[in-house]
Amino acid sequence: MTENSTVDVLISGAGAAGLTLAIELARRGVSFRLIEKLNDPFRGSRGKGIQPRSQEVFEDLGILDRIVALGGIYPRQREYRDDGNFSESDAVVGGEPTPAEPYHLPLMVPQFLTEGVMRERLLELGHRPEFASELIGFEQDETGVTARLKGISGEETIRVRWLVGADGGRSFVRHALDIGFPGKTLGVRAIVADVILTGLDRDVWHRFGDGDMQRQVAICPLAGTDLFQIQGPIPLEGEVDLSAAGLTALVKERTGRDDIEVHSVSWASAFHMNARLADRYRLGRVFLVGDAAHTHPPTGGQGLNTSVQDAYNLGWKLAAAAAGAPDALLDSYEEERRPVAAAMLGLATNLLDALKRGEMRRGREVHQLDIGYPSSSFAVEKPERRGGLLAGDRAPDAPLRGVGGQTTRLFELFKGAHWTLLGYEVEQAAMPPRPGLHIHRIGRRGDVIDEGGHFHDAYGLASGDWVLVRPDGYVGAIIASAHAWALEAYLANVGLAA
């Protein structure tokens, strides 16, 4: 057994959550190792919906365009009746993009393609996952975590400052910490399978037996691939044949058609739907993210998105803590993200109930644009605001024009690992510049101009107001000019003291 020197963070699990966290740490220069006990990348499509808020996150990470190029929008759904006739409708309801919300439609991208782009981005930043490397034990003390790993070349012991369990619903990390995972089994067992089949066209999402949990089956063309995804409830007990022949028989039984044939199975799973939430997300120097912290049914496409945003919240905080920020910043991870998961559990469970009734339409409630942290310890207003944009809310986008003549967007100003301080119609900077903080003045004598009034519409600031935007695109503070001293105190609390 070998013992290696300290790195800042060990991430156990290289799925979407672990990869997001690794990218966040890599672009901030924080040392880490990303391990995955599987021998090679996950090759299924379980999480195939990329919601608008996650699209904003991926834009910041520098991978949105690549992901859009690989996937597509959700097709219309075609609901077949027993007499062979059918009707069509939109599976997802999305309005037009607005200046404040540039993405309004969920994307369909199979999980294995999304994670492939994330690994590519991580490699650009100089890192890669360590496959066939398993966490088999750990102990923590006041200064760090000693972790035991088992890999191809044997066992090793490493010392890290923090450990993050991104290791899924059966999380080894969560079990080792003896953190409770209460919730319920929802009484639904289902299959999901990625297959090559013939007999159906690829321009619609084919649905048979909607509302009948004995006969229901959905067959969806997977954007960016030659595959279809088969989904459907199955009996709670008993074996299920997930071979090509077995799935062909299941489809024939449920559709009444013998012209649909499954030729090969790329990946398949039978699973019980659960809704569970970890009692806590942090214990000392160990954190839980993604499915290790919460599991919910796949209805509504919330799982992968919630997991990515857990890691997006935690990543910049770990980097700040590594640079000396107060420990309270790390406590805010659970404070902010656990209520979000609780709400997502309720939403996904309600959508499952709707699915049982044959109702499939999805609207703004799944887009995750309205998620925020208004009760966070790191949401500050001086003076307190009574309406409009509040501290803790998602920071809206807006088109702007630089005084040099070129158009830009707020999201371009936010993009990267820094904080952003925006002064609206201010006379002078509220504080001196410092590493990790970008300061922009909007309006007369500023460096950017709110030419169309979109910034004012979205933010509702008075002349002289300052808004501080966190690295994860949420409003940290809104401060009137008379309270500018509060900005200095806030920045000191997040490790950005002058």
C-alpha cells in the first residue's frame, strides 16, 4: 500500500455531478482527484433532459454549444389509441427566449453524450477521471480526510482536505457516514432501455397505453444517436427479460403491433422509483452531492440537472475555502441546496402521479429558472427590498453594449470563476479592485451601457445601487450607495477581503 501527498479534494464518482465539480475546481486551480469505481464511462441515457437553468450553467462552463450540437429538442409526442388512431401534442411547453432568460426549451441529450462533453472539457483543463478506482474507506479529523483507494495497481492511502461523495443513490460515502436517507419507495418499478429498433419513425415520441400502468410503454428517439429509449412500468416483483428478444416481446404485447423489432440493446436497467433525501449534506470535511444526497423518479427530468447544480454550488465554495474563506461558506452548501432537492422531490413525485393518469406535458415548473436561495446566510440587502429582484435570486441575463461599441451580455460578464460587482448609474467605484472580483459600471460614465433598458427592467435598481453576483450566477447582495460599507463586510465573509 502506498501513501500519497495531500490534494485539496477527493471526488468519489465521475458522473455528471462529479464531473461538474471537477471542472469547477480545475478552472480555479484547486488540486483534486476524481475517481470512479466503474471500469469505463457510463453508457446509458438515464438523464436525457437538460433544463434551461442547466443550459446556463453549461454556458458558463464553456460546453453549451457542444452539448446543443450533439442533442436536439424534444419531439412531439404521439399517443396511440387502441383502435390504431393517434393524436399528437407537445411534450414540453416553452415560451420564447427573453433578454433575461435566453434559454426556454429543455434539450434532449443522452446522459452518455453529456458526460462525454464534460470529460472533454475537463481534459482541456488538464485533468481526467481515474476509472477502476474505488474508495474503500476513510477517516476524518479536524484538518482533513485520510482515504483508502483500491485500483488496478493495488491499494493506496491519500490525504485530502475534503472528500465529496458523488457516488450515486447507493453512496458508499453516505453509508460510511451513517447519514440517514429517509423517504419512500413509490410503488412503481420501471424499465429504461437504449436500443436499436425498426418499425417506428424518429420524428415523434411514441406513446402507447397512456394512463394504464399495466400496458403503458413509451418509445422515444434519442437525439444525437441512432437509438430509441424504451420506458415503461413493470410488475414490482419478478425477473424481466431485457434482451432484444425480451424487449421485442414486451413492446408487441403492449402495442399490439408485430412490426416493431428490437435488434440490439446498448444499455438497459430495471429499477424501483424512490423519493429520498439525505438528512444532511455535510459532516465535517465530507460532503454529498447529486444522487448520493437525493433520489427521485425520472419524471420531469430533474435528477441530472439538480445534481449538476449541487456541484456548481459547492465547487466555488470549496475553492474559496481552500484559499482561506471562512468555514461558514461551506455550511451554506447544505443550507442552500437541501431545500431545493426537497422541492424537486415533491415536483417529481407529483409529475409521476400525473404520468400514471396519462398526463405528460411539462412546463416552466421543470425549467429550474425560478430556483434561488432567498433564505441563505449569503443573501444580503441593504436596505431590505420589497419586490422585484431579491438577493438569492438567479441573476438574469441582459443585452448590453460596451462603450467601445461592441454588444455583449451580462452572462458574458459573469462567465468564469470570478465574482461580479455591477454598479448602476454610480458616480465612482464603491471599493478598490481585488483578485477574483470584476467590477463594471452600467450607465453614464460606465464601461457598459444599458441601451435597450433590459438591465433596468430585470434588476430594478435605483441610481447608485450595487448588485454583487456570485460565481454561480445568483445574486449575493443588493446594496444602496448609502450602505456601501456592507459590501466590504460581505466580501470579507466570502474570502475576498481587500
